[in-house]
Amino acid sequence: METLGDRKYAKTDEWVKVEGKNGRIGISDYAQDQLSDIVFIEFLKEPGEQVNQGEIFATIESVKAAADVNSPISGTVKEINESLMDTPELLNSNPFDKAWMGVIELNDEKELESLMDAGEYDSFCESR
């Protein structure tokens, strides 16, 4: 399992990488591994819409299960990665770089304090 140190992680297996006043979000390597072969993604939020921390941002379907993707931060959706609708399997091969899911303008940077760093997230995953 790969965990990148430049991100914060939610207990629901999403990550956020802070880029100025925006946060780029996606799912963790652990999450994609648990889901197995991802075949479909549906975004429930569009650019310009507000999303709250913990609110469902998208849904993912794999050959094994369906899962909600929760936003690890609150803010205004600036961008979604529409290429994932045509190539959802990118989430399996590259959940950090090409398969980011959205960019959100942060409402409150203090929310980041409730998320885990890479080491904490690794320990959390090992304890499951």
C-alpha cells in the first residue's frame, strides 16, 4: 500500500493535497485495493457547488462493490476530473496523480487538523 506524505487522509479513505487555498482530493491506495477493479464513477457535485466535510462527493462502482467517496474538506467545488468517467480504471492504477477526483476551494483550513498524516493513516489501515 502506498501512502504519500504530502497529503492528509480521512478515516473514510479519501486524501486531500493542499495547493494554496485549494485542496485536490481523491481516494487512497488502500481504498482502491479494497474495491478491486473499478468500472464506474459518478460525481454528485459539480463545479460551483458547495460540499461539506464528510458529505458524499461521488460514488464508485467496482466488480466487488459500490462505495461513496466523501469530501475530506468543506468548500466550493472548482473542478472535477471528468476523464475518470471514461477511464475509471485509472483509480486502480494511479489513485494519487492522474486519478484525482476533484479540486475544492477550502472554506476552513482548520478542518485539515481533523485528518490524519501519512503515518497515522498507515497505522489506521494496519489496525483494521
